[in-house]
Amino acid sequence: MTPPPLLLTVNGRPRPLEGVPASERLIDTIRWRLGLKGTKDGCRTGDCGACTVLVDGVSTLSCLTLTHEVEGSSLSTIEGMAEDPVGRAVQEAFDRAGALQCGYCTPGFVVALVGLLRERGRAASVDELLADLGGNLCRCTGYLSIARAVALLQKEAP
Amino acid sequence: MSSLTFVTPASVDAAIAELRTGEPGEVAVLAGGTALLFALEGAKAAPRRVVSLRRLPWRTVDWNGPVLTVGSTLPLRSLERDPELATRHPGLFEAIRAVGSVQLRHRATLGGNLGRASPASDLIPVLLALDAEVEMVGPTGARSLPVDRFVLGSRRTALAPGELIRAVRFPEPRPSAYRWQRVRPANDISQIAVAAAFSPSAGSWRLAVGGIPPRGVRVPEAEAMLLSSRPTEAEIRGAAERAARHLTIATDRRASEEYRRHLVETLIERAVRAVVESPKGGR
Amino acid sequence: MIARPRPDGRAKLEGSTVFGADLDVPGMLWAALVPSPVAHGRLRSVDLSPVRALKGVVAVGAADLDALLPGSKRDPDRPIFPTNTVVYRNQPVAAVAAPTRELAHEAARAVRVDVEPLPVVSDLEEVFPEWPGSNAESSAHVAAHVRAREGDIEAVFRAAETVVRETYRTSSVHQVALEPHACLAEVKDGTWRVRTSTQTPFGTREDVASLLGVPEESVVVEGTWVGGGFGGKGAALLEPFALLLAKASGRPVRLAHGYREEFLLGRTTLPAVIRMETAVTSGRIVGRRVRLLLDVGTSLPGRDFATGYSIGFLLGPYRTPAFEIEGYAVRTNKPPFGPHRAPLAPQCAFVLESHIDHVAREAGVDPLAFRAAHLWKEGDTTPMGQPVGPFGLSAVFEKARAVAARWRAEVGPDSGVGVAVGFWSTGTGAGGEVRLRLSPTDLTVIQGEREIGSGSVLAGVASVAARSTGLPRDRISVAYEDTSRAPFDSGVFGSRTTAVLGRAVEDATRSLFDELAKRIGGAGPVRLVVDSGEIAAEQGATRRPVRALSNESERAGGGIVASGRHYGKAGSIDERKVEAGTFYPYTDFTGAAHVAEVKVDRATGTVRVTRYAAFQDVGTVIDPATAYAQVEGGVVMGLGTALTEEALWSEDGRLLNASLLDYRIPTLGEIPPIEVTLVEGFPGAGPYGAKGLGEPPIIPVPAAIAVAVRDATGAHVTELPLSSERVARALKLL
């Protein structure tokens, strides 16, 4: 049975997709069909957060999501973060704080943080934000520079 | 796996009809999908059809006087962020915060967690302590069961073929607390977890222990030793010891039997004290 | 604490950095490995015919190697696919490739593997429940044996006031870089080309060539950006399989691990049992005996570096007049032991520091004073007879002691403070080379290492170049070339990168300046300056723009090129003390002293680190931002080793917790505030006296925490990790 066509809006652009099998995961659609490799393939079991994307503005583990389940949704990936003032502010804060090393966890952190700011408000407290980032693993930085980036980000929140 | 089909029924009746076709194990229900995809990735499940519940009207939180009814496909994070939850059901709030990560809770649902009936579920002990009722709907109509008659064992529930969990109903706000022990505080599952609640209407306690296969259970022998809303230290210690002795516990790679018994005792004491000392507790 | 944007920061923040698993080329096939279903067995047959019947699927097994590798000289001790016996669970017995990921997994499952199970040895204590007898060396289970001594230890023990004997057990831990191994291979016109996530492009090239039995020049390794290595990406792993499939299919082949495979096939630190015996008279150590049993999985005999190197960290950095150390590398049915960050050193420091702390208490001496009285200083001789070079250990130790005293005075109930030390040696590998290319506007360091995350390549090497040439940092970049074009370097491991490549940069700078001097034709030293946006060379009163000093082919080719190299040498030990095996000298002496403050939940045994201070003996700070980042990252990794990380093996050789849920690395919410202090002044083997900083910061962490737990509660835990259950047992709660 041919799967129905599927419409996703990806980083603001409509992307109709044909022939996406029902078993396909969002992470694979994003990376291999849409060619957007910035979303990282880490554990595929929902434990590391590297695959985090925004589905209708809500942070989601793309490795645990079937693509057909989000048919019709608006998807934001790391590639779209620079087109958004909050996304840019997060990237700027991480850059200035040197809050990355190998960079593999970085897209997941940026997108998760943008999602949190949408959810809790741009002026959310640093403690609240850090408490909600437990789903993103990092092995290189020891998280301290990431915490400093969040503090820098919120110190300069409008 | 590439022969999998995906359907998104637009109504409850259509969803029930989808479930009735196919052999057991061939049809999988998709609420949040986090547990399902985890099982698919590990090749532990191989359904032929996935029935998505996304179009059903069950993403609801309904406060009706004292009664809270939570739709089964509401993402846990939405429930967590409901402004009333932390004050009216603090134990439930604490338990939800213990589940996975924010990203996971954006998709994971109460219905999915209950339906999966994992022995490690952080929510089932609290549901037991709150005397929650599971509302189901199926080919023969609607029915409901208390949680302890809904969860039958490890990954086994009382859902009949074609039935879906529609909602979970919490009859009354209770001072409650959830205490757990894990290897790390975030993004983990509990070695032992305890939910304690005091029922104002019944004037009695509920103590439920999770993390022990096959399923979370209440410990009525221990509950009976707490004689009022402000139990004495001796009563609390007695209840905790009783529960630790009474439960059937095995050693596994996450913790030994002796350590788990010790944790049951410690966490029951802590959970009860937390309830007593909470703003609405001890009255 | 100094933060600054990284040269690779923007691209990584935008998600445009390409890692191995991101590579995607037309016609690419997806590969999967066929795993052995048992940990030990006689391989009767591997039947690829069900797979070959599938459309578009290619399969390679042991029987295909002669045809794929005609005339090759493959190493018989390291077959690509086993032919007789499988020796660890999931050992690849064949490999398949197909047009999609799903088909590849289906094909791998379709291969029929017939194995007759044999008894599995999963636990080294099954092999040696007690310390082995003298004929153990010839046992098939022993991969390596090392032994050294000084003096008559039995006599010393008999005469001593106190002898303290303890046994410790440490667990297997994984590197857990967030990026799994991944590569893309292509074979064309006799060239075996692979793009891969590796810490060692040249090492991987050598490995691949030796495994395939082909000349090194026919192998080209192009490193991709690496999502963390920590020792786990320091040798070929997936590349040979991908290359064979590429040869068999004529197509590019992608082979990447999922996270489960990352654990199941990971080569890493395995369990150890360590017996420590220390004799004390009048508050001084008079003799020590150290016995190490190290599980090395299926490491080949003679190919074991771990035991001979690691055992030194059980002895030093403490002076002892008499000693006996002996180690056995024990084979079990697990993948081979592989390097982790400071391989086995955090475990050794945990054992040594916990033991020394315990010995001091038994001898009635203040533990910190006891340490101070025995720490190596410059001019001492190590037990293995090597002179101790400039060593800042005492300096960092005294700072740590001062902080510990302050914290102890403030500490609340069930809280404690612990100090622990560690030492390391800046690595060398064989050595490294670079080229410098000076254009009219900038300087490029051309070299063969990819940035694996720490910044040692992009920032560290660039900082040395800035210092050696005098040019501003923003005029300097570090460029990567693959093994067919880059000058040789041993790899990013062993805390050697900034040190060795940095010294090579210094050498190349000298050579560049000599060349510039020749072209200017004056007398005296050359300087580089930036003048109206362009670089010029000055000698005395003469200033000539680089543009003018360059010839036509240099102007076309990007600039004036100069080469430099550094092949360091470690010191030497006194071989007369060695009775068996190989011991290793140190290149320099890098110290670290850490302070941990912990709060212990006395009812559950849960340990929380509430604050932490790390004092590092760094020689010279080359790039401050990179240095602080390394220490912070290393400390948090050590936190995992200390408290939550433990790979669990079943009796039949199965890794039970092969997932990021069940193998727990620290999360953001668990980390304490960490104060980092970099202490300069005790020069090491790197440029300007720098010491390598990749590994030292992880070493004292489990030790500091264990000593703090004892300070808080009296509980003396002799196993790693300090899980809440182990602490609960040590507190006699169960």
C-alpha cells in the first residue's frame, strides 16, 4: 500500500514528501530525505537529546517520532535557528561563552533551549532553564560553559 | 518493517474499529510513541499497523470541583505545566517531573505510560496512591477500573481487544509526595520509588511502591499502621519496616534485594514525612 | 575563567559541520556487520548465500578475502574475520552492504552463522580468584606479565611497624563520545580511500594497511570532524569492513555504529583487581607491594600496553625505598582493552589515594601530611629509576590543601572534604610534523589532525604559531589535509597534540625565519609585523613585505612554505629493576591536585559533590580558553567514573547495559561548581614549557571523591564506582 503524501513545513518552507514509509522516523526524514544533517543521530533511544527539533514550536526527540505522526506540522531544525531572533541570541551566547567543543550535542542544546524559551517565556530564570536541560547529554564540556552561556543569554534578555 | 501501515482515525469509533482487525501484536497504538519507537528500534516489537490517536479529542485537562480528569493522549509536559497541578496533586507533579526529559514529556502521555505498564513506571505508583480510575472505551462501550485492577503485571493490563484508555480520573486532591532513588537524578528510571498520599475523604493513607517487578503496588499492611493524618514517628517507622519486610523483591543488575528493601523503608519514611509537612498535609 | 569564541564555533552552532555519519554521496550503500551470537565458540560456518540472493546486496566474509585482496600480506594474528574461533560476543564474522539502512540490517540478520559454543570466560576473577602462582605467565589466559622490584620486600614487611593490606576492584567504563563511529569508504584505481571519524588518521592508515595487507601508500585516510574521541577513536575499527565492501561492490560504502554497537563493540577500560600492601615505620613508607590483575578482553599477547604503563600509576607519585610491582593482563571473552582518557589512571589514582589515606590513618598520621612527606619532587628518582623533572605536584598539592582546610571548616553534617593527587606524562607518540604557509595576509599551519573537540588542534596549535611567529591570532589558521598530502603526525591522544605539533610549529618557524633572512639578505634576527593590513618581515632596519619576498610559484601556490618536525623522546628507566615485561618512562611530570566536597545521604548512600576545585600543573598556558575547557570537561568525566559509570557483563559474556539509559554519564543537573586553577612555572615537554592537559584533569577525580566520602562518613569504599549501594554497604546500612 503506497503511503499517502505528507506535507511538512520545514524552517518556514513547505516540503511535500512522497513515498515516506510508515516506519520512517522523523530523524531520518530530516537527515536523509530533506538533507538537513545538522540534527544529529546520537543514541536513537531518546536518551541523549542530540536529535532535538521543534515540532510546532515544541521540543521533540526526532528519533522517537514517526514522520507520519507529525504530518502537517511545522518543523524547526538547527538550520532554521538563525532565522529567528531567539535562535540567534542563543547561538550568540553559546559562541561568546565558548560553550561547545566537539559540537555533536550543540544543535540539540540550541534547539532545546529555544523550545524552552518559547514555552517558559523569554525571561525565564536561568535555574528553570538549566533544570529543564537534563535531557541533553554532553561529554566534552562538563556543562559548565553551557550553564554560563545560559546565564549570559538571560542577563541580556530584552 | 517496510510493510508497516499508518492510520490516523478521525473518531473514537474509527479508532476502535482499527484495533479490532489483525492479530494480537500486529496492531500498535501510538499515543506519544516514545515507548513504541524505543521497542521498534530494539526490534522488540514488529507490528504491521500503527494506529495513531492524534486526532482523538483526548488531549484534555479537566478540573471539575475536586475531580481531575486527564485525557489519555495529553502530553505529560502539558499536565506538568498546568497551573493547578503542583498545589492540588504535588505527588503527581513530582512523579511527572521524574519521567525522562522535557523533550520526552512533550510527547509521552499518561495513557501511554499506563498502557505500557512498565514495572519501572514513575506514574503508576502515584496513580495508585491517588486511587485513580482508568476510563476505557471499546467495542462494548465505556467502562472504568481502578488502577490496581487495570495494571495486572509487567507490561500486562486489563485492556480487552479493541479497547483504548480514554482518560484517567483522580477523585480528589490529596496531600501527596513522590520520593525515588536512582543512579542519577535526571533522565533515569528509579531503582525504588514511593508515592504517599493521605485521603481526606477516607481519613486514611495510601502507600505505593514502584520499581519492583512485576508492577507497582500499594502496601495496605503498612498503610494500616498510619493511624491519622499526623502519624507519630513510631507509626511511620513501623509502616516503613512493615512494607520493607512484606514486599517480594529480587536482586537484579540495577540493585540488590537487600538494598531495595532498605530503600523501601527509607523512602516510605521520607514520603510520609513530606506529606505531613506539606502545606496541605497533616490536618 | 576565560571564554572566547572558537574558530569552529559558528559552523557547529549552525549545524553545518559535517561529521562521518553525515556523509552522503551518490550511489552510496549502507553497511552492517554480522555479529557472533556467542562470546566464545568454534565457528563452523558463515553462510552468506541467503544474503547474496537479495537484490542490490553485497556480502563479504572470510572466504572472500583472497579474491578481494590478491597478493596481500595480511597479519595472521589479526584476521579481519575469524575463521576458526569467535572470541567475543558480537565479533564481526561478516559484513553486508545494501541500498538502504533497513535492507542492510535485514541482510545482516539473514546471514546464517553456525557456531558451536565453547565455555566463556567473562570475569578475570574466574581465571584467577587468588593472586596467581609463579607459573601463571605461561597460561593461555595471560596476555602480558610485568614485574619489577627493588630491595627485599618480604624482609622489609617483616621488620616494619605496620603493614596495611587491601584489595580494590574497579569497573569497566566507556568513552561515550556522543558521536558513534562512522566512515565512508571508496576503492578506486587501486586506492583504498576512507573518510572516517578518527583521532589518528595516520594511525588508522597504518592499521588499515596492515589489516588488509596492502601498502600504506595505497591507503588514504581523510579524517572528518570528530564528535569526541576520548581514546575510543584511536585505531581502525569500522574502516577495513567498509573498504572491503567498497571493493566488492564498486560503490561508496557507509558504515556507522548505532549507539548500541558503540557499546557492544567498544574497546575500552575493563575491570581490574588491585592488591596494595604498604609498610610504614615511624610515619614513613618503607616498602610497598602492588599487584594488578587487569582484564584485557581479547587483546593479543604482546600487544598490551595497558598493564606496563598503567601499573606505574599505582606506584607513583610517592617515594618508596623498596617495592615490588607485578601485573597480569588477563584475557577474557570481551572485545580488546582499548584506551580511555588517561587509560586506567583514574582507577589507579582512586586505588592509590584511597589506600594511602587509609595507610596514614592506620599509622596514626595525618593523611595530608603523610602524602606531603612522600610526594615526588624534582630531582628525586622514580621507583623505576627515572629522574623526576620539573614537577609542580607539591605546588598544586599545597594549594589544594589550603582550599580543603577552608572548606572543611565550613562543612555541615554528613559532608566531607577530600584531597587527591594524580600525575601524568605529556604524550609523544612517534612524533609529528607540520608545514607553515606564509601568504601576504596570513599564516596557515598545514597538518594532518582533525579537531576532535578539545581545541588542541585549532586553538592550541594556532596559539603556539602566534607566539612563535609573533603574528596576531586572527592572522593564523590551522588547515587539515588528508594522509596523502599532510605531513605525518601520530594522532590526537595521550595529551600530546599541542605539545608535539606545537614543537613542530616552533621548528617550522625557525626554518621559515631562516628562509626569510636569506631572502632579505641582512644580518640579525627576523620579525614578522603587520603593516597596512599586510604581513612584512623585518630584519634590523630593513622591512620587506612578504608579497615582495615571495616568488611567482609561491604567490600562485598560496605562500612561502616551511616545514618543521618534532620527534620527542621519553626518558629512560633502570632496566635492572625489571624482571618481566615492559615498563615505560615518562616524557615529563605533570601534576594535579583536586579537592572534592561531598554530601552523603546517610540513609541511601547517595553521594553528591557539592563543590570542587582542580589545581593543574600546566607548565605554561598556551591557550587559556582551551585549558579551562579541558579541565572542566575532564573533571565532569571523572565524576561519571567516580559515581555512576559501570559497564556490566553477564557470565556468558554479554554487555548488559549497552545504552545511554542504563550506562549513565553525568547530566547537567549533577555538576557542582568547579574552580579551576592553572599553575605555571614547572616546564614540561611542550612548547614554552607547556604540559599536555587532555588527560591529567580526569585522573584525581574518583580519588578525591572517595577520600571526601570517607571524611564525611567514615565509609571506606574499595570499589569503583561509588554507587549508592556500595556506599550504603560501606556504611553498614544493609
